[in-house]
Amino acid sequence: MNFALIDWIIVVGYLVASLTIGIIGRRYIGNVSHYLVAGRELGLFVGIATLAATEIGTITFMYYAEFGYKAGFAAFAAAAISGLVMIVVGRSGLVISRFRQLQLMTVPEYFEVKYSRGLRIVTGFLVALGGILNMGVFLRIEGQFLTIVSGIDARHLVAVMTVILMLELIYTVLGGMVSVVITDFIQYVLLSVATILVTIYATYHAGWTAMVDKIASTMGAAGFDPLANPRLGLTFLVWQVLLWFSLHTCWQTTAMRVFSTKSPELSKKVMTWTGFIFLGRGMMPMLWGIAALTMFGTGAPGSDGMPIPIVNGKPLQPLEAMPAMLAQILGPGIRGIVVAGMLAATMSVNSSYLLGWSAVISQDIIQPLRRAAGRGPLSSRKQILVNRLANLFVSLFVMFWGLYYQLPGAVYLYLNITATIFLAGAFVCVIGGLYWKRANTMGGYLAMILGGAGAIFPYFFFHWSENITGFTSFGLAAVGLTAGSLIARSKTLRAPVDVG
């Protein structure tokens, strides 16, 4: 066991305080708007904190550290793209201002406003599918981090995963977005402290010169130049630009923060300032991965050609190298603060994702289907109940998927692909709907179906590379919207006119 008594006191104290504060948020839930978008009352600083905390979790640090371990400093290109694109979206107001003006609660809701109820249901299904598959690996990877750093026997991984999930469920199910926002602010502060501490410790113990030399000797130019790296290249960079534009505008958990701000102008400021945080969100954990490679990457090359990390004579997966490094370099007290910070990140991200995907199931699949069947809308109280039941469903699936699904490659790329299942079509449809007058329902259907199929079949069934799969998915979605809209318009123009 790596944890000292002081570490346990810090971690347990944080968990009790966070859970208590989160549950208090329940008293502020008056209707479904409070539950899903916090009554649209978020200000600038709380908005920045909750948006940053929502998209920075233990899973984020794990996959970025693994990416740094495998791609070296060349991986920084992905982090730079994520932050710079977010700043551009914030400054320009691309999509997000129009979304906030429409007072939406979910991204698929826009599809009924612009296109049709049927397309909203199809989009809701793809958003839920991609989002839940994306979240499906979170618990296992977060559990791995906690067991390695704390020294808990790996046999107790399932128990650790269950405890994490139950804590998140309690305050998310009860308090919705209000509880999530309250705890996000506290978690962001603790997470920031932990991130800075780990960066200082990792760089000090590995040594900056040794890190640069290790990348040079292991990868050569490919470790510094993304265009020279066979895992990356120009296709990867273009796909990342497309992906991050779609993530910052159409990713449900990000969009819910935009929907929750007081005004469209404020949503632009929140997005802009959070973009600067996103630059460090990727680069710092990538640096930890490089430090772990420097300290532990001494084994024979694995299947991906990278040295297998060896810790205490035991071979590990590259994903496990960073937490193994923290277990060695962090002392009592500091280790507790870092783990509490990572737990803060975990609970912040997972609670937001549980709320986001359950909202889509409730608001964009169940509710529209009821209306299509001629049944009246659910009351606000019943909508909250359906959201809570959807939360439980998503949680059970996440636990099952995390235990039994084996990742085919790097976690970062798996998450990118599962997000692309709906983001390719959704982004194309949203851009077309907002900025192209000819976009119509037939084009929307083709964009969503081709974009989803372009991500699912090549990756899960034909095992294409992530770069080609992602690029193909966006391309098919664009072709679908353009061709479908033009064909439908052509038929409309050729239809006989009833002159009475």
C-alpha cells in the first residue's frame, strides 16, 4: 500500500465534502430547466470553471500521458489544436451563440427546430450511442489509475470502479446540473493544484534534458515533428481540426455549459477563456507521459514499437506508466492531494457525462417518441424522473463495457472515434442548418447516417486506422448533407404546381 494515513485523510475528507455539497444542490431543483441547464444562470468565472472541469478528468490525464509516451513532443500538436480551435469558436461565436439564442437544452433539440422530429430522434440515438461508448472505458481506466497510485491490489479494481460510480450517481441523480456546477467549481480548484504539482515533480525527477534525449534516441524526428510521425501525419492533423471544431460546438456536455450561461455574449467569453486552459490540459499530461517514458521505458519494443515500461522488474502497459511514476515520485501528503485532485476530475467529468447522455435519452428519444405517438408531454417532475432512470441505465452500461471491452489501440484515438460516430454528422448538419439555406431534412438524414456508418464500420468491423476512419466519417457526412439537400430541392422544383 503506497498510501499513508495522511493521504487517506485527505482523500476521504475531500469525498465527504464533495458529496455533501453536491447533495445540497438538490434543494435548488425547481423544474427540468434547473435540472439540465442550471436555470441558465451561469456567470463568467463559474462558467469557465465548470466547462474546464467537465472536460478534464483522470481519463484525460491518462490518455494524454499515454499519447505523450507513444508520440513524444509531436503529440503536443493535438493539444495545441484543441485549445486554439476553442479560442476561435469563442471569439467568433461559431454555432454557440446561435445555440444559446435558441434556448436549447440538448444538441439534438436543434435538429427538430431546423429539420424534423424524426431527425431529432435519429440524432439523439447516435449521440447517445457515441457518447455512451465513449464514456464506457472511463471507469476501468480511472480505476487503474487509483489502484496503481494508491497501491490497492489490482484484484479490487471492480470494487474501486463501483465506489467511483456510486459517488457520482448520488449527487448527479439527485441534484442534476446545479449539483454538478457547484462541485465542478471546487473540483476545478483542487484539480489545478494537483496538475501543477505533478508537472513540477515529473519534470524534476525525470530531468528535462534526459526527456528530450530519450525522445530523440527512441523516436528521432518523429518524436518532435507530427508530420514526420507515421502515427500522426497531415491526415491526423486535418481530422483533429475538424474533430475539435465539432467537439467545441456539438459535444453534448460542452454544449450544456453554453446553454447554461446567462447570455450568448457570455457564452463566447466562457469558451474563449477556457480555450487557454485547454492548451495546458493536453500538454502537461503529455509531458508526464514523456517523463514516464524517460524513467521506465527500458523494456523491449512492444507491438506498437515503443519500449515496454518496466517498473520494479514488472512489465506494464504504456497506459500504466504515468500512474506508476506518480506512485514512486510523490511523497505522503502530496500523493493524497494529487489523488484527491484526480478524484475531483473523475467525479466532475463522469457526473457531467452521465447527465449529458441521460438528457439526450430523455429529451431527444423518449419525449419526441411520445409526441409522435400522440401522447402529451411529460410534466417537468416526470421529465426529471426519466432523466434519473436514464442515468442509472447509462451507469450500468458503463460498468459492463469498462469490464469487458478490450481497447484496440491508444485510448485517445478510441475516444476520438466514438465521438465521431455522431459528431461528424451533427457538426455538418448544424453548420449547414445555420449557415446554408439549402440544407434540408433529406440531407440531414444522409449526413447523420453516413457519418455514423463511416465511423462505426471501418473502425469496429474493418479495423481501419483511426486517422483514415475519422477523416472518412466527416467526408461522408458532408457528401450526405450536400447531395441529399440538392436532390430533395431538385425534386421540389420539378414537382407540379397546383394553380387551382
